[in-house]
Amino acid sequence: PVIIARICYEAHKVYEKENRMYRALIVVPKNMRMNWHNKFMDFAVRRGKLVVVRGTQLDRIKLMIEAFKPLDACEYTVVICSYETVLRSWEAIRMVEWDHCSLDEAHMIKSDKTKRWKKMLDLRGICKSRSGLTGTPIANNLFDAWTQLEWLGEGMSGFSSYKSFRSYYGKFLPADGERREMLNGYQNLPILHERFTRLCFQITRKEAMPELPDKTYDIYEVEMTPFQRECYINLQQKLAIEIKADIEGS
């Protein structure tokens, strides 16, 4: 609802001032496309077009063309597509100067080494404004935040590279031989807190859906198969040897 409200608000201003449709792109996981379409139908307060881009390459191009055919009193056109579609239909998407682009489940771009992130950088360059939604901004470690902050705008993380971001906020043990340096904690967190406070806001489940009942938990005990047990014991022994070697080496 927050993104939909923003699009409706900005679209009305653009339509009144420039007499054109506001152009918004919503990039979502594949199974969430129709959910976004339905939520627009529920929450939108201005008249606009919704197009869910899917199907073959030809189908996707036809749908993109349909999205930008003007209609009377139509204040916005919203194109909803998957992350995969951005990669596969980039030639069509890059032809549009988007007023806004929002990434749903934005933690899906957390790795700076993937083709997906590199394409999101290209997309960032043709969008006037950007936003991201996620319930798990920090999935593996604090450094997941770099790409998500950089998606909002170049330099929004406070650093020009992932390496610099990682070095500033991470504390590492020195490398031993061919081993990589090991993360040993974090530092300078108040600065990162300030950046998150300035660029992000949080809505809790309790605030959004107060009618939900409390969580209930069921515990099931599952026996390992003989093969799983063998793998587990081997890994346990290997880790014990490595830990002992680290202790003796220190």
C-alpha cells in the first residue's frame, strides 16, 4: 500500500503538470506478479493502467507496447514484471525513462557478483526514483545492505565499492596462508544506523496486521538417515580438528 499510494500521489502531480502518464515499474518475484496487480486494484485511488509482463519474448514486447498506449484521464501506467523478465527483456525496458521503480523482496539483489545486480545498476540509471521492499534486508551478514542501499542511488551506502563498505563496517582476523580473512565482528555501527534511519522506514507485522493471532510452534523430531549421520559425524570431526589447530596456532 505504501508504494501504491506513492505512485498515485506522484502520478497525479505529473499528469496535472505534464499531461502524461506516470511510468512506474514494479520488479517482483515471479509468483508475486498477480498479487501486486490485485493489490493495485484494492488500494489505488487514481485511474491508471496495469500491465503484467509475462509469456514469450513476443508476448512481453506486445504487453510493453500496450502499457504505453495513452488513455483519456489515465494518470499512470504500471508495469509489473519479474526479476528474470528484466534480464530477458532488457532491450524493451531500457527504451523507457521510468519515473519510479520499486523492487519487491529487494534482498534478492544482495549479492554484488550476480548478473541480476549488474542489470539492476543499469536499471537504476534509467529510473528517476527508486525504492525497495523487504522483510529480510540482512539475510546472511551486514554486508547484504550495500547493494540495497546502492540501488536507491549511487553512493547512498556511503561508499563507492562493496570492498570499502565491507572493510569499514567489518572486523576481520588476518588471513592464514591460503585461507581468506575471517569476519570477527562489526564496527562503526552508529554510522550505519544513521544511514538506515535517514533512508529507510520499518513497518512491523503488528502495525500492519494487528488482527493476526500470536504465532504457534510445533516441534517435530526427525531422525537422520544413516548417510546423513555419516556426513554429520565426518563434518563434526573435521571442524574439531580445524578448531584445535586454530587454538594451538594462536
